[in-house]
Amino acid sequence: MVLSPERSSPTVGVGVFYRAGFRLEPEGRTGFAHLFEHLMFQGTTNVPKPHFGNLINSAGGLLNGFTRHDYTAYFEVLPASALEMACYLEADRMQFLDLNEETLRNQVDVVKEEVRVNVLNQPYGGFSWLWLSQYAFSTYPNAHNYYGEFADLEAATVRDAREFYETWYGPGNATLVLVGDFAEDQARKLVERHLSSVPARPAPPTPALDEPLPKARQEHTRIDPLAPTPQVAVGYRTAPFGQQDHLPLALAARILQDGRSSRLQRHLVGEQQLLLHVAGGPHYPIGDSFEFGGPALFTLEATPRPGVTTAAAVAALDREVELLAAEGPSAEEVERARRRELAAYHAGNDSRLGRMTELGVMAAVHRNPQMVDELPQLFSEVSPADVTRAVREWLRPERSTVLHWQPPAAGSRQ
Amino acid sequence: MSAERGLTEVDLSAVPETGPVPPVRVTGVSRTVLANGVAVMVVPRPTVPRVEFRLSVPAGAAMGPSAAAAELLAMGIPLGTKELDQAQLAERIQDLGGSLHVSQDHDRLYLQAAALSEAEEDLYQLLADLVMAPEFPAHDLATERAKLMEGLRMARAEPHFPAGEGLGRLIYGDHPYGRPEPSETTVRRTGRQALLDLHRRSFSPWRAQITVVGDVEPRRTQARLRRAFSPWQGPRRVPGLPAVRAGGSDEIHFIARPGSVQTVVLAGSSGPSHGHPDHVALTLATAVLGGGFTSRMMSNLREDKGYTYSPHARLSNHLLDGLATASMEVRNEVTGAAYLELVYELGRLASLEVPREELETTRSYLSGARVIMLQTQAGLATALAQVRAHGLDHRYLERYSEQLAQTSAKEVMAAARRYLAPTAMTTVMVGDPDAASQLRALAPVRLVRGAGRL
């Protein structure tokens, strides 16, 4: 449990983070972690289907959830007077979720529409986060389709859902985060009243996720029938949390691609006119540098100018990364990147959802919520030499996977 | 209807009670008008050591001689000044722990900037120099043109793009609110001089509004803003847009996108905007229909039928009207069935009063969402900048929940009947043409082939 009182406005954020994400869904059940997230909004035996959302909206609150690689989060932001109700509702769905055939079939349909709207009916659908990891990794937990193959979604049973719920959704695998307008002792009492009675269900250890680092660059191509122009992504294996290069790589990402002063923007979009757009970083575009508990990618995505091939775009990205590795960043570049981290830290803290998410991820995935407030200090200790070392170690072509995203060949389009 | 099952028969007495939604309070507001006409509002909000800055001028996407010029004007601002090129400008802003984004709605262009509060004075000076004399350097402008053309090519491949463009055309006709996105030809033809001219005509200090929210001391901030922005000179008047004469169509305009695996459904009508007597009632009606997790579209089309992932309705508040829309993406084989349910929900809202409890939930949801949005510096700054563009201020934000409470179910039904009824809405769909046949029993259908220009 993590408590972070902040009383400048009369609202609270309540989050429950379960250490159960895409990576541990069973084989043959791709997409199940996310499908299960949907089922958590389908009511309990005490508070049936439409009432959960109605109760929160009636109290003036907002709710949602999100599934990531190594956790799934559920949250409410509501007036302070609704704190106890939110604790009750979270405890209730931790124990009494109503898993039944009717809601399961309904939510399978809904999730399939979600995949259609975000992936199948869109140009560049799922580029690059959904696809790049499927090429860059080789073991099932890291390399499957996290949104789910339709056949797997359709094959899901109520029994699968019960088993997943009982295994991963017990209090032993949950982190509760409260932020906002409450007194600490009052919050402790509410949590005691509603959550302490939830019977313990210790979670099994998370399966081993690590994979050896790649030894040679792999190149893959996907044809997107809806895409009018190509894009390309390069995914390097990135430093894991806690490793000495982890924070320096976050700064390297800003130095490379954050804003018009960054190297890739200035050199490749501006001076050399090779790219129209570039973006990236550790875990891009999912969350920030702290999202992952297992192996992850540092991704650079680029849109070449018309007439520039994706291969030429990759060669240009390689040159810039190599230059940064060879010369290192200037002291000013590192200082600017730190200021950006500091500004992002403050902006995140200003919203209940932002603060709650930072604390929840750091607590649930890394067991270290205190680190959230140490970040400004930790970033201030990263030197230009640290960034150079991290880039040299991790952003090597031989540790990367390239995904060329191509429109259909001219003439073959419908 | 199974979507409404169970609402009355469940015992929820074990659920802890909650209190009323707290009121919105925006305290410490100070205002001033600079000698050159710039209207300044400063709100202290020291939650974190940052400052949020918004500046708006009447240079929206519907203003100016063409869509290409209006959009390139916005894209050209961050390219810097004679003294600072785009990379140098970005460096300076990042040195302040800051950021700069330029955005547009139909009516106005917004500079949205932020910085660590210790750097507030430097931020204002940088932005003032930029607002007064953007350089639009030819070389960098060529890159922005290429970005815009590429962005348009990508957008046209998305199903929502022709839907939105088509609806705008049907409702607004030749009015600039219905102006299609720029063509590649007009983008190519829009040069530096056109942007300098448009900037000179539309960046008027007399029509500019500055909003600052953050960890600031208002008096000192006002003085800093005055120092930075007083030299700004420009025209006193900026020509406005003609009144909206909203049109519409009784036919479903079905834009063919062969191979689509979903049909995009977009229905809309022109209604009132902020400050109009019907506005709050229509806001409530739109939210009952499709705002949030427990709306009727969500309950029926998603949670009961499983036809769609995120059906929703919203009211976009332009200066001259409000565009009420309902939209969803549904798999091809339920295109007709989903449209039937949408028409049912629109008709129900226009014909029957919203039950007391449902209306109360919707009021609380809207009030609470407003409280939550306004509690961050950025959220408050953006909301203030937007209502100020309509001639309103922080008191309008404060009175919102009271206005919601005072709006009756009868008024909500009247607003729905006038603006959201099936007969008031114009419907555009984008999808595989085979799906269009499912609609012919429900409404006249006009199948549009080609690029989606109606």
C-alpha cells in the first residue's frame, strides 16, 4: 500500500495495480490479460454489471483501467468524500467478481472491435509497439501478440477467467495506491476496514522473462495494405531497471529525439532533410522508462521523406547514434535533458492520475515507490560520461531489430 | 431492454455513502489589459513549481484565405525568429524546463507553453519575440510543407478523416467551418509571404488573450507580461467569420472505403455554444447519450450488444455554434443493426424525459469531471483560455455545476428534440460498400465513391 496525501484540491486518486500483464498470459490465450481487464468492469455478485460505473459517476468520479507488459492498473479519481466507496468497490472486485458466459462473450466482441478500430482498420495500426517486440524477442512471454489473435480471444472460457483471477488477482499480487485529499490515519482506517478482510491469495512467482541479448541485427518487413507511405522502427534491447545505464538511457532518449533541439530532429529532419518525423525512447510509446519489469526495447521510429528509403533512414539513425556514442553528449545537452525530466516530474505530480500511476508502477513492478520522489536527485547525478557509456553499451546495431513498415507495392493496391 | 436490467432490484446498502461533488473554486484571479489591448488573466496555483501559459489570437483553422495558409501559420510559429532558429528557440525553452505547442480550433490559434516557475520571465520574453516577429524561414518552411502533405496523405488513409470532412461539408456548406482539409496543390502554393501577411492581419494584440496559471505572484507576473508584450503592435480589428447557416441531409452519406473491416458512423448537428440558453441542456443531453462509461450508447451498443468499442457523443464548442456529434465504429455485419440502435437512442432522448436518477448521475459525472480537469495547472489554464475566447471567465467555470443542477429533465428533452433527434442529425458513414445495403430499410442511402468529397 502506498499513501501520498496532497490536500490542495478536494479529490483523491485510488489505484490498484496487479502484477499481471501481457507477458504472463497463457499460451493459446494471447490477449487474455487485456480481455480480463475488461471483465473487471463487468460487476460482482454484490455490485452487478452497470452499478460499478454508475456508483462512481454518481459520486462525481472517473474510472478506467490499462493493461501493460508487467502489470494491469485500475483507477478512480473522485471527490474526497468518495474515498471509502472506492476502497469498498476495489475490495469487492478483488473477491467477488461475477465471471459468467454472457459478459465474457460480450467483452470478447468488444475487444475484437477494439482491435479492429486500433489495428485492423487503421493505417500503421499497432506500429510499432505491437509488432516490433514480436520480431525482437524469441520466447512466448515477450514475443506474442498482446492484443490477441481473434481465435484465442474467441476460445477464452469462463474457466480460464476464474483461473487467471484466482492466480493473479489476489491481495498478495496487488498494490493499492491512494493519492490526494485525505489524512493518513483516516486512509489507513478505511483500507483496514475494507481491504484487510480480503482473504490472502499469495501469487506465484512471476515466470522468468529474460532472454539473451541478440548478437546480430535482424531486419523484417511488414506490408500494410492501408499505409500510403513507409515508416521504420529500430528497437535496441535497453538497460533493465536498476542497472547503472538505466537512467542515463532516459536522458540519451531526450538528447536524441526530444524536441526541435534534439540531434535527430536537428540533423535528420532539418539539415539533411532525410526524415519528416522521428520519435522514440525506452519503452516508446508505452509509458516511461519505468514501465517494464522484464526485458524491453529502446525504440526509434522514423518517417522518411518521400523518395528516401527506409534503409537510408536506418543508416542515418545509425550514424547519429554512432556519433553520440563516439563523441558523447555535451554538458549542455545533458543539463537540458535533466531539466526536461524535472519538468515532466512536476507536471506528472500535478494530476492525481499522473502521481498515482508513477507511484503504482514503481511500487508494483519495482517494489520501490520511494524512488519516485528521488528521481530529480538521481537524474541530477547522471553525468555526460554516464550517457556516453550507456549509449556505447546498449544502442549498438548488433543488438537491434529493424522493422520496415511498407505500403503495398505500386499497382498491387485495391 | 436488457441494457437497463437490474437497476432497481439490487440491494446496494452495503456500499459506503458519498458526499456531494465539491464546487469549482478559482481563487486569486487578477486581470489587466495592456495599453496595446492584450487581455491578461493570472491565476496563482502553487501546486507544483511550474507555470502554464496560454496565448490565443483569432487565427484558427477556419480563418485566413485557405486551410493551407491557416495550418501552415500554426506549424510555422515554432520555426523561430530572425535571431533564434527553431533549434535555438527549442533549446532556450528546454533550458527553462519548458515546452511550446501551437494548436488551433476553428476560431483561434493557441500558444501553449510551460516552464519551471523560476524561469517565468525568460519564457514570456521568448514568446513575445516569437509572437511579434515569427520568421517562417523558407528552408524550414519547406520541411513543414512536406510534413503537412505527408500528414494529410496518412490522415486520408484513416476512416475518420473522410467522415469528419464529409459531415462538415454537409452541415456547414461553404462556410469556413466546413472547409475541407488543404489539398497538396494549395499547400505547395502557400509560401512565406502568405504566412507573413496572414500573421500581420490576424496576430492582433487587441484580440489577443493571455492566461497564466501556476506558482506565480500575480502582481509580479503581470508586470513581467507587460514588459514582454507591450511592444507588440498590430491591427485593432480582425475580420470575423459570417454567421453559420447550418444545413444537413436526410440521406445517410455512405463513403465507400473498400476492404474496411468496420463501418465508421458519425452523426451530427449544429447547435448552441457556450453562453446560449440551450447550451447546458444540450451538454446534459449529449452526456446522457454518449459521455462516459455509463452513457446510453455505452450501455446499449457496447455493454449489451457488443457492437462497438468506444461509442460516444460530444459537443464541440466553436465560437459561432456547437457541433453535437455521436460516433462509433462497428463491424461490417452489424452496420444496420447498430444504426438502428443509435436512432432508437436519439429518438428516446428526444421523446421521453430522462429519469431522475439517471439525470442526477449525469450531472454529478459532468460536475466531477470538471473539478478533476480544473485541478491541474495545465487543465485550468486550457479551460480558462477556451472560455475566455467566448467572452466568459472563471465565474462561468464556477457556476457550471449550479447550472447543471438547475436544468430540468424537460429542458434536456427539449434540447435533445431540437438538436439530437434522428430528424435533426445528419449521418455520414465510411466503410465497405457492401455494408451499405443493410441501411436501405432504415433510411435513404447515398453511396459516395472516390475520395470522399461530398
